[in-house]
Amino acid sequence: MLWKLLRNRQRCKMTFRRQHPLGTYTADYYCAEARLVVEVDGADHLTEKGRRHDAIRDRWIMEQGILVLRITGKRIELETMEVCNEIDAILRERLSK
């Protein structure tokens, strides 16, 4: 669902890539121009093991100067426009620097 809203430069005319490799990790969605990763979290991310893995992964990605935005699949489903507005605001902020 989120991919339909990110592809074809719909968010601030920025290009997002789906399932983009970053080091040994794969980002759900990545915008190189804004150095932004958007991760869609499901139930497996809520487990202790999932949270530990995500923390290690996010730390490495952030050390590369990339911001990680985590959003639950449920939130995307229930608050689609709010999620889009949040992504747009982050893109504008990152690009203004």
C-alpha cells in the first residue's frame, strides 16, 4: 500500500527505491536524495528479537548519515494521509539542509 504512495515521485518529487540494499541490510524504501529510509514494521518487529535486530540495523544505517523512519503497517492502513504528510515533512526538512 505505501509503495503506491511513494513511487513515481509522488512525495516531494523524490525518488524512492523499494527493497534497496544498504550494506548487509535491505531497506523497505529508500530515498537517496534525502538520505531517508522508511521501514514498514509488522508483528515480527514487536518481538524482543525483532526489536534487538532493528536497533542494531538502525544504528548502522544512521551511522551512514541516513535517517530511519519506522511506521507500523497498521498505522499506514488507518492513517494513510497522516503518514504521507509526515514523510513529506521529513523530506522537506532533509532537503532544506
